[in-house]
Amino acid sequence: MTGDEGTRFSPPSRPDEVPTPVGLDALPRPVAAVVGGGGVLGAAQVGVGYALEQRGFVPDLIIGTSVGALNGAIVAAHPGQAAPWLDRVWTRLRRHEVYPLGFLVSRSSVFADRGLRRLITRAELPSRIEQLEIPFTAVATDLVTGAEVLLDRGDLESALLASAAIPGVLPPVDRDGRTLVDGGVAAYVPVRAAQQAGAASVVVLSVGPEGSPLCPTVPPRRAAAVVARAGLLLFHQQIERDLHDVSSQIPTVVVPTGIETWPAPWDFRHSQRLIATAAHTAGRFLDGLRVNGPGLYREAAPAASVAGAGR
């Protein structure tokens, strides 16, 4: 963990003293669970969810972007017991179910969204956002203005489809006079939205490789690798800026996954590995968590990454 938190020791309490809250219990309420984007990386969020549920954590509000909106909505519908259900879904999921090939309904995307619609239907969610057990917001992006759009009421299915509408891959969603696409364009990890919603602290679930310290690397030469690296840098800078801005005002906990090798965004065959690794790493981190005021609480960057950051 980095920032001002460190490892702290307190003198033994007297029998009549109330124990000082530690770990997740020390987070000021209301506390928001912020679930970032990342496609197949959503399986790692399930592992983190296991660790949180096993420690009795239930957030007061949930803010989700892209796949994080879908996972987050299921948690909001079934607080404290969503991880096993999500585990079964993710470990059985395959590419053709999410990105089905076939006749295109428009020229705006490579894939239709019928696979994603089926997944939402199978989740047995209520029809409206207001009917979820925990207050929930799906984050989307206005394709015309680039503005971050917070969907916290109304039709739930269209909100989830909009939040997950990867530009060019899945079709945009027309809602309330706006054309909406993936929330990750504006807020890959929507901690600002959580703070705006009134959160006094934030727990961030699985931000994937974009949210990890950048490792030193040889400059890529091939076109695809250049594009991939540029995209990684773009999201990394957005995430770091938002995390540091919000953590300067409220406690911001980024739960690690321990995953070093991430699959391709369309490869769902590694879900079991992602879930198991994230559950173990997140649990160990949470058991050692100590929160003391505003700050960014996360695993320290590996020495090699720090050394290479300025090269």
C-alpha cells in the first residue's frame, strides 16, 4: 500500500474502550464501490467481489463503467451474494455469446448487441434502475459532446447497453435525446462520479493493466503494438489523474488483483484463473488494509516499475 497509510500500531485498548475500526470497517460512510471497464477483465472483478463479500462488505452505492456496470448492477440487485452467481456466468462465457457474428443491424458497429442483451436478461435484473437494492449508476459517454453521462434512473437495460457500447464494436444507444457509447471513453474508472454522488470513501474494483504501474518496455514498432501501447497510456493517465484528485479529498482504496498476464479482450477462456488469482490477492490486501483519512490506498509499485518510470 502506498500514500500516508503504511503499517500502523496502536497501544492495547482498555477493556471498556470501543475497538478502533480497521480495514474496510474504517472507511467513512457512505462508501461507494467503483467498478471500472475492461471487457474480459470483468472476471477479475468477480474475484475481488468474492474477497469483499467474504469480509461482509456491502457498499452504500455502486458506480460502474462498461463491463463494470453489468457486474455492478448484479451486485446492486443481490448485495452480499452476487459473486457465486457471477462466477458461474463468467466461467461458462465464450466470445460468440458476447460478440456474435452475423447480419449487422447497422453500419455503426462490427457486432450486434443481441448477445449482451441475452446476458442482461439472464441476470434477472429489475426493469428500472431505481428498483435495485443498492443505489446504482451506470456511466456512459455522449458521442457528440464527449461528456460523461450518469445514468442513475430509468430503464436499466438501455443504461447497461450504453455503458458497454465499445465504439465501433457494439452499437451506440439512443437515450433521452443523446447518442451514448462506452463510459470508459470519459471515465474508465469513475471515481469522480462516486464523489459527486456523495461518497465519503471509495473502493475501486479491478482496473486491469491500465491501472497498474507502467513497466519499462522497448518502444513498439509494429502498427498494432503502437496502437495498443498508446491506448494503454491514454487510459493509464486518465485513471491516475482521477484517482489522485479524488484521493486528495476522501479515502480511495484500489483493490489489487495480482494478475500479471492479461488475456486478449475477447478471450473468455481464462476467467477461472482471473477469478481465483484476484480473490486470493484481494483478500490478502484487505486483511492488511489500514485506513487513516484521505489518501490513495493500494499496493506499492514494484521496484523495477518505479525505476523504469523515468527512463
